[in-house]
Amino acid sequence: MIVKESRRFPFGKNWEHFLELLDDARVEEAKKSLQTMLEIQEFRNKSFLDAGSGSGLFSLAARMLGASVFSFDFDEEAVACTKALRRQFFPDDFEWKIQRGDVLDQEFLNSIQTYDIVYSWGVLHHTGAMWTALENIAALVNVEGYLYIAIYNDQGLISRYWHKVKEIYNTNSVGKMLMLCVHMPYLYGLRRLVRMIQGRDKVPRGMDLWRDMVDWLGGFPFEVAKPEEIIRVFTCRSFRLVALKTCGGRHGCNEFVFRKEKL
């Protein structure tokens, strides 16, 4: 899927607004989400690759847990967000490297090492070439290392509807306002009300409900996959599935943790 730069959602701008809300509680939630899915409590002596670092929150979480971290993102403003977090929490830290990079750029990928933990949550389906990105990311994992990814769930016709919504959102300011007005009552209003009734104040992974909604509506390019399709990609490449968390057939991401086996 070839997408003009003007039609891509500006993820970095969304993350800039999210950083204004960042506090210790959100950082702790991010750390906990990594520890829970990976079933690793301490990251000391481990290398961590954040492929598509976005706000930089999960790079920060991994660094706080003791890992040496390399963060990259396609979006210049996302890179700036990640650097801002490093300046705030780990100034002049040689164990946290950050640069602009593209998971579809083979020359860039060949220039970096392999890692004990490769993390790419909700990123690869926004590249415009998801299946290539999935193949590329597999080569960045050390033997006996972990790959933690999250990919949008394929809902068939409903996913095609959301694809159209995202296209319209990124057409111009009118399309953006129209899609926000149409979908905000459900994606933000109703969801927020349900969470309040259920007493679930915290958004998973330390995220923010409003920023999540904007990311969902605007996130384009947009591709989806069924869980079994993702599993097939990696089991054919000597990976073993060790954890799976689905979104229950709804829209959103299915989360996967794979471990790379010895040949």
C-alpha cells in the first residue's frame, strides 16, 4: 500500500499532547504491562529495541526496568518525543539510543544489531506494508530472545469500514472534524461512561482514552490481520508463541509474545 506523506496520520503530534499528561502512575502502568506480557520482572543485562517508539513511554519503561534501549521511529516528531523523555529521566545516558528509522528500510535495519527483546506495539500495521514489516522485525530478535507485537484485529467488513473512516479523517480538516463528530459519542463518550460505571479509571498500558481515540480514528495507513495469520508468519521463522492476548473479536489490537528458538 503506497501512501502519500500528506495522507499519513501525524502520530508524533498526537504523542506530543499525550506527554503533557504523563505522570508516575502512567509510567508504572507501562512498566507493569511489559513485565506481565513478557513474564520478565527485571530487564537488567537485556537489550531492548522499541521499533516505532511513539511517545517513548515504553522505551522509558524498559530503561527504568534496567534494559539498554534503542528506540527508533519513522515520524520525526515521535523521535523528538522520545528524546524529550530521555532528557527528562535519563539525561546523557549512553544506554538509551534514539534515532529516526524505518522498519521497511533494509539498509537501516542492516545497520543495527539484534536484541533480547523487540517491542513494536500497534506500529507495523501503520507502515503501509505490514507483511513486509513483520518479516523484517523477525530478523532483529536474538536467538532465545522475545518479540512483543500488537496488530489490529481483522473484522472483515467492519475493518473495511474503519479503513474508509481513516482515509476520510486524513483527507483534510473537514474530513477530520466530520469523523470526530460522528464517532466521538461512542469511541470516547460511551466508553468513558462505561469505564466510570465499572470503576476502571486507569486506561491499560498507561495510555489516555482521548489520545487513543484520536489515534484510532486517524491512524492511517491501516492494515489488519487474524491472530492465526500472525502466528503463522512467525512459527514459520523458528518462533514459538508464548503469550497471546486477543481483543475478543472486537476492533483493537491482538497482542503476541513470541520467543525465537534455537535451530
